[in-house]
Amino acid sequence: MQLKDSILGRRSIRRYKDREVPLSLVGEIIELAKHAPSSGNLQNWRFVIVTDMKKREKLAEASLEQYWMVEAPIHIVVCNDYEKVKEHYGKMGRMYSIQNCAAVAYAIMLVAQEKGLGTCWVGAFDPEAVQRELNIPENMDPEIIITLGYSNDKKMPALRETLHYLSYFEEWGNRVKSFSTVDDVKKKLKSIKKRFK
């Protein structure tokens, strides 16, 4: 699978097959994802991998009672070891540390998609309840819970806004008229080649 396929194929999966995910595969996913960028290459992310059913139930309860989460055989809790980032970057370190965790979480989701697994990013939860349940130290913030498993969901392609609506050129409000995509360039090259045959 190419990166483009992983990006376009990824969906928020909330229904999972009753099928175990080998821990070796989870390790492989995290091993690749940890190459995500981080400020100062500080890699402040830490991972708690949860397979125990009772713990997954507690995490679902702590996540505003999103009990669909229990179907996923793996929960990966991305934790933020932010102190080192704050020491390095001062006041801005807190924001950078959260950005770093977001980058690695998305990388986990893309690699999982490439490996044939479904994921969902869960950001709505009681962090203190998650800390208590998983014995996460006070100086370590749980930032994201990623559910992981074999999808039992059929999802339509995701709708996204056009670049024209989302993007400005040089300054806010100056709309970008058009972007030439790689596909556009390939089509133009093909039409040019046809003219010279």
C-alpha cells in the first residue's frame, strides 16, 4: 500500500472484529510511527498498550462512556512526557509537547491502516481517571487514546473541503486560485506527448 492509499483509506473506526491483534504487529506499528517528527527530536511520547478487557472498559467509561471502544482489542494511550520539552523550550514547550504527541498518534494511525488495521482517535476523556486506571505518573499527561483492531465497519470516502476554501496565498484572505496536483501535471504531460506522436 502506498502512503496516498493509507491517507485516503484511513477512517475513524468504531466497530471492530472479534479478532486478536498480535502484539508483534502492534510493536511493528509503533516502531515505525516513532519516526514521527518531534521538537528538538526530544521524542516526548510514551505509550501504554492496553489489551485487558476490564481496563478497556474503564478507559471507555473514562472517555465519556464511549463503550464502542471496548470492541477494539487494543487501546494505545499516547502519553506526554512534557517536562523535558518545557525545559528545552520554556513557555512554548507545553504546546510543542502536545504537537509532538499528535504527530506520533497520526503516524500510528497511518501505519496501522497500511497494515490492514482500523483505528480511532479518542481525545474526549477524563485524564485523571485514565491516569488512575493505568498508574500513569502525575508528571505524564495522557493526550490521546487510539483504538486499534481489525475493522468491522464499512465507511464511505471522507468528505473534505477544497484547497481553494482552506488555503490562502502569502497572506490571510488572499485565496489560492488553483493548485496543480501531480495528477494534473501527469494529464498535461500525456496530452502534450499525444500531440507529438
